[in-house]
Amino acid sequence: MTAHLLYLDDEQAPALRLAEACGLPELCVERHRFPDEELRLRLPVDASGRLPETLVIYRSLDRPNDKLVELLLIAREARKLGARHLLLVTPYLAYMRQDMAFHPGEIVSQRIVGAFLADLFDGVITVDPHLHRIDTLQEAIDSPYAISLSGAPALAELIAREVPDAILMGPDAESAQWIASAAAVGGFAHGVCTKTRHGDHDVRITLPDVNVQGRAVVLLDDVASSGRTLAVATRLLFDAGAASVDVAVTHALFAHDALQVIRDAGVRHIWSTDCIVHESNAIEMAPMLARSVNTWLVQA
């Protein structure tokens, strides 16, 4: 039986781009929310009430709590209705940053959510997961097909077109890996800031020893959430003489007022991949995701 791509309507555009890139027919899950916030889902079964044997499920896990429940319901019911092979394509993978307990009783969500997804799906594909103390995605999701891709090269190509003489700047040490890979693509001068976090909205940034006087700077990171780190770094760059500051991120979370905070700091352009649907999306990840999906389909 032919594989199909399953998606929900709020992510229709990137899901259909992936389906087209993979050459897969697509199916939409019907969703209703009751007044008490519970979800009712209806899977797109055929006339006999069955699903295809192989399903690629597209669900990015920004604002993840409802979506994790959706995945639980979808995967469990899909197995009952004939699906034998399930691949999750989740361009943004939530709950990966909490990878150790800093205080007694603190829950290490990476292990729990990773095991949850490994139990539901035969494979997981994601992009730039927020991994700190492990080297591979498979250490968090114990699956024979746990694939981590990166948006940094595609963002670097965009920056090379839009700001070819830019200096790439990472806002903190965790961004160093993205900065290095992106700089290699475009041959950019680059540096990485030092960050000390005192709370979700209180950060201290120190610029690296890189001369930005009169130069265009692009802040590059895997994720923008509160926006405070990028805003503080932007102001420091302008104080150091930068001619312009742009922002490029893989994951455009931009929680609450984050987008306005970044713009108020003087950022000129904000670019992101479509791993999370957002007005700043400038890079489509479907071609890259499709290669990994098709590899899994051959093996399934």
C-alpha cells in the first residue's frame, strides 16, 4: 500500500510542501476542541475504515502540550486502523533542553518525552534539536531512525545572498556549532558571545573580540523564544559600531512580545525556516526533510 503523509490543518502549508517533495499523497486529520478544552480527532480512513500501512506524520512541537496529546491519540489509533509503519516528522522538537536535574525532584523531560516518542513511532526526524549534553538525537530518542538535520547551511546561503559581507555572530556559547557550520558555507567572519542567564527575561551578554565597526552583523541561532538574548546582543553590537543587525534563526518561537522586543532593539531583518509557521519564514525545509523521509520509506 502506498505511503501517505498525515497532517493537521494549522500546519497545512509546510506539510503539503513536504508531501510534494516526497511524492506522497496527503491526508488531513479532522480536529475539534470541546468547550472544556478536550480534543476530538478523526483520522482520514478509507471506505472500509482503514488507514494506509505506512504513514508519515507531520507535527512540529512548538506550543507542545496539546500536540503531544494529539500524537498519542493519532499514533495509538492509527496502529489499530491498519498503520504498521509510523514516521514522525517534527521539525521543532520540544522538551529537549531539560536534560538533567539541577535541583532535587526536578523532572528531566528530555528522557521522558524522548521515550514517549520512541514508543509511539518507528522513526523521528527533526531539525536543530536543543541538545546540550548529548551528541546524538538517538541518545534522547532510542529509535533505529532518529535523525537530526540542521537549518544552518540553508540560512547561511540566504545570508550570503542578502548580506554577503556580513559578520555572523552567535548570541551564546550554545550557538557555536551553528555559527561554525554556517560560516563554513559562506566563508563569513564570525564570533560567539558569552551569555549569563539570571532568569527567563534577564540575561547578560559579552561580545567577542571581533571588530564590528561599520559592518553588517547577522545574529544566527537555533531558536528565538523570549527574544531577550537577541535584543541585548543587538544593542551591544550597535554600541560597538555595527552598521546593521539582522537575525536568522531555525526555530521562530517568538513567545509573547518577543518579536516586538527584537524589533525595538533595532534589528533590520528577521529570517527563519518554516520549521515553525511564522511571518518571518524565509527558508522552506521540505527538500532537506524529504531526503530523510525517502530514506526511511525505502527501509520501512
